[in-house]
Amino acid sequence: MPPIDDLQNPINRFATQVFSSDGKVIGTWNINKENRIVVPYSKISPNLVNALVATEDARFYDHSGIDFIALGRAVIKRGLLGQTSAGGGSTITQQLAKQLFSDVAHSTLERVLQKPIEWVIAVKLERNYTKEEIIALYLNYFDFLHNAVGIKTAANTYFDKEPSNLSVCEAATLIGLCKNPSLFNPVRYPERCVERRNVVLSQMHKAGYLSTAEYNQYSDEPLALNFHRMDHKDGTATYFRDFLRRYMMASQPNINDYPSWNKQQYTIDSITWANDPLYGWCNKNYKKDGTPYNVYSDGLKVYTTIDSRMQQYAEEAMYGHVAQYLQKEFDKTNRSNPDAPFSGDLTKQQVKDIMRRAVRQSERYRMLKARGATDAEIDESFRTKTEMTVFTYHGDIDTLMSPLDSIRYNKSFLRAGFMSMDPKNGYVKAYVGGMDFTHFMYDMVTGGRRQVGSTIKPFLYALGMENGFSPCDQAPNVQHTYMVAGRPWTPRNTSRSRYGQMVTLKWGLSQSNNWISAYLMSKLNPQQFVSTLHDFGINNPDIHPSMSLCLGPCDVSVAEMVSAYTTFANHGIRTSPLFVTRIEDNEGNVIARFQPRMNEVISAESANKMLVLLQAVVDGGTAGRLRYKYNIEGEIGGKTGTTNNNSDAWFVGFTPQLVSGVWVGGEDRDIHFKNIQMGQGATMALPIWAYYMKKVYRDRSLGYDTQSKFGLPEGYNPCANIAEEQPNGIDEVFE
């Protein structure tokens, strides 16, 4: 017999709901078979209530937990006459008692012994709850299959509706499952399900809930499912939901939990634990009973900053460019490459080494090792063809392939990451960590860090502006060799435009000229530059002071880069990403609120100079195709980035209202385009930003427009203190 506390709180595991900023449920977190979201009786359609009562317990409102008339009928027909199809005598309340408190019976005797206990529990439930509450408990608890536990999840899974909006036929379909969900599974056995639905409709007609005309009409209607299984790998913002779940459930970092090759992550996580209240929130906050919160079972409501419309636009932009253009072009370039998808510059041994590392990182390898397989057995297993499902952009396909070939096949797909946020309040509006969460789960927004290339240059220029430089200051556009720790270092350039001339810093940044960046670095302090990067929120502890740092050899995440660039759109103030605004418990009480976190990085005057510099990149520099190809209007700043061998392509762009960043590349640095025309940031990354912004501007309901301004002072001239314009100065940068 369950204790009184269990009777008063019979359902104590609830799924956590994740909401977008525009009020959409974008996902749930739950324990297996506990994907339950409780709804009150007032939000349950009368069609459901009528169908349930008519089918399962016609005298529900007249008994106190046990229907002795139905029980007597069942005893006579089933026990004495042997009519096994005559139906049982269990009331809705008894069925609820069985669901809540009875284990699965393994024998007839065990089931017989359970019955009297369920009768007693049913009577107690009737004393503790109203009839309406009992119906709500029943419908909220029942497992409707396909991870649809409870009526709210079931209504959404099978019909994409709220329980309050279910039609008579839809309600009858779901109530029909209560007899035997597996037997009447509407997905596997639609005809059988319709037959059962019509039995429910017949019972509703018999009970007076439907007229004869209504019964005849509804009985002829098709099943009309709108089925979509609720799964953490499906739906919108999959990477974001997974990131947020892990972020909130994180434990306090312990250096012993980190492998030796990843100690830098321990440092980053420790900083985040100390500074961000959302990181590890579940393990920093406690319920009334003293236990920490659990997103899988506590029924929380997490209100995120993601806008479902903008998220959709970001996913469409990434898919449209990577899947429908870049991937096809990449595959073309590899048709004649026997080592595809790896660079043709690699030796056979280098390719083998990459594949060997990939094998040892795979789940199959770990499982075989755990079983005690020898290296020879593991090698044979990876070379033996087996049936498997593989990813394509046209849908998953079943094929016969060796695990080794499947690793190479998966590596042939380009990866990408995208994040968009409001520079004023830090709200992250869109977050796309990759192309397909089911097959490529590694998150390239916050999880992955890649070399940033020239997108690091604005931070160097910002340091220069802080130290008295001006966009109009000039530098010699020549290749120069610098002595670094007693060794020569000579930066290279992809262009020799204006070689030998004096050019402005503005021209140098707009054209992403490496020689000008190296010149500026030589006039500054590399150690000071490292400190500046940290001020911009780039926390990688492996960044060391060196001259070459000005060309972006360091690894940074998309999220860090986007946050760093908010400084330029926000008059020198950097805003950290804000993922969640508030959290509510399962009773609707607000238990946490989150506010933007900001820090001043550079002065407002330096920020104004940087706006001039970064708008020049768009208005006539390496990001110029935003204007002449994609025809995007309004004030825009940004910077492209391309690393050695075209391994990483970047674009971080911003308007007064949004800052968005894109990275595109291969899973490994040795997977890349051969030529700079295809491999550069302006070709691989920038178009995603452009497609996204065009969709955002087109949707007037979002409130973004091309008329917004950065707020530079009227008539602002960053060269006001320069007495006379010099040749190749600001007026001649884009002739």
C-alpha cells in the first residue's frame, strides 16, 4: 500500500519544456518513458473526457472508485460464463491506481492479488481528488507510445495540437489507445486503429455524447494523423537544446575529470562556472527537499532567448548554402582525388594516421576494446562490410559499407556553425551547431574551436586605436621580415595590390592585408594583444604572445567570436551571450532570472573608429559581395577570415541590431578546398550570413530593418586630427 504522500503526489516525474522567446515549445528534456507534460483539467478537450468516460467507465460520476454493477457483470460473464471478450469491471479510478502503483504482474495469481489493493487505492484516490482531477491524472499519466507520455505530448505527437483543441475523431483515436496502445498503434496499424476509434465513437453515441448523424459522419472520416515523434534529435534548434541541457546540468569542474590533452578546457569551464549563473545551474541551486534540480524529471519551464522564426531562417540559410552549393562543389573537386576527402598534398601515411585516430575515437572501437578484442580483430571488424544507415542530404539511406569506409564517408561532409545575437542585451536569437544533429553531433558553435584567421584582425586594430592610431594612419605595403625570439618571421600575402605604396590602416583591414597587420603588431605589444583578446571574451589559455598572433592562428569558438564582435556594434561594450531569461518550476513559480553580462573593452572613441574600419570591409573590401552580389542595404560591419590551406572559412558580420558569425570547414584541417576562390571566407561563410539576414529583413514581424543606425556622431571624421589627407589616404581607399 503506497504511503499517503504518494497518494497526494502520485505523479512526480515531469519533462522539462524548452520555450523560444516567441512562445513556442522547441523541445523537451526527459527520462525515457517519462516525457510527460502535465495539463490541468481545464485545458483538456471535453471530447477527450466524454470519450474516456463513455468507453472506460460509463458510471464514472456515480461511483466512489468501484463500480459494483460493472464488477458483478464482469464476474458473471468472465468468471462463470467464460466470455473473455465481455470486458472488465475496472473503473477509471481503478485503472489509474494500477498505472500509478502496481508493478507488471508476471502471473495470473500475482494479478489476482493486486486487484484488492487497487480497489483500496481507488477508494482513497476518490477521497483525495475530485472527479475532474482523477480524469486529469489518468490522461496525464497514460503512455500513448512513441515517447508520447501524457495527453499533452500525445496530442502534439499524433496531431500537432494542444489537448484542448482535439476534435471528436482525434479524441476518440487517443482514447482508443487506452485499451492496448501497442495493439492499436495508429502508426503501425492504422486500419486497426480506425476500427478501435469507431468503437469509441459508438460508445459515445450510446452514452448520448453524439447524435446518430454525428456518429455516422465521424465513423466515415479517415485517420488523418499529423505524426511527429518528439525526440531530442529532431525538430528545430537541436544543437542548441543539447548544448543548453548539458550547460545547465554541468558539474563544478574538477581537473581530474579532464584528459591531459584538454586541460585548457578545464580552465575555460572553471571561468564559466565562476562567472555564468546558468552554467551548472542545476547543481548550484536546490529544491525545498535539499536536492539539486534535474532537467529530466522536475518539470521545469526554461524560457530561452532563441526566436523560433530566426532559428528557422538560420537553419535554412546554412542548409541552402552548404548542402545545395558548397558540398556539391567540394565533391566535384574531389572526383579525381584518390585520397578524398583529404587534401591531395598528404602522403599515404598521413592519411592512414588521420584514419587511425578517427577509428580510435569511434564508439565501435571503444566497445570492441571493452570486450577484450585484439588489435587484429578490431582491424578486421572495421574492414568488414556491414549493413548500416548513412546520412545524405536527401535523407538517410540503408547500405552495405565497412565501418572504416563509413568514417571516410562521414568526413567528406563539410561542417558549419552559426550564431546570431542581439548586441544590446545578449539575447541569442539563432544557434546552429551543425548540418545534422543525428549524424554529426559535435557542436561547432560552442564545442568546436577552430583557427580564426583574419577575423582576429579587428581586435588588433582596436588595440591600435586604443593606443592612438587612426584609420587614416599609413603603413608601407611591403613584405618585411621580423626577428621573433632570434628567428626570422616573414608573413605572406595572397594579394600584391598596391605593393610598395603607403596605404592607410583602413585600406589594410578592408583588404585583409597581412603585411599591414604585421606592421601594426610590430608597433604594439604582443602580450598586450593577448590581454586584449581576453578582454574581448576569448578565453583560450593556449593563446601565447607572438608576432604571428596578428594573423589568427589561435583556436576560438563561434560563440566567442560573435560575443567579441558585439563590442564594435555596442560602442565599446562587449555583451556575453544570454541563452535563458527565466526558469519556472512545475507549478509556474519563477525560480531563476538571468540578466545580460557586459564589460567595457575599448573606449567609445576607439569603437567609433572601428565602426568606420569594419564598415569599409563591407562597403569595398573583402566582404563587398554583401553589397554587389546579395544587395543587402543598411549599415553593416564585418570581417572575413581564411586560414592556411583554406582549412577554415569565417565571416562575422554585424548591424546595429544583430551580430552573427559563421564558420565553415572540414571535420579535419586536412579536408578543404584546393583553391582560395572557393575556400575563402567570402565564398564559404559569408553567403550564409547574407541569406540569413535577407530572410530576417523580409520578415517584418521581427522588427529588424535596414534603416537602423550605429549611432556615430553626425559628421564623424576619425581623421579630424590629421592636418592634411595624404596620397592613398581615406579618400582613395576604394578607387
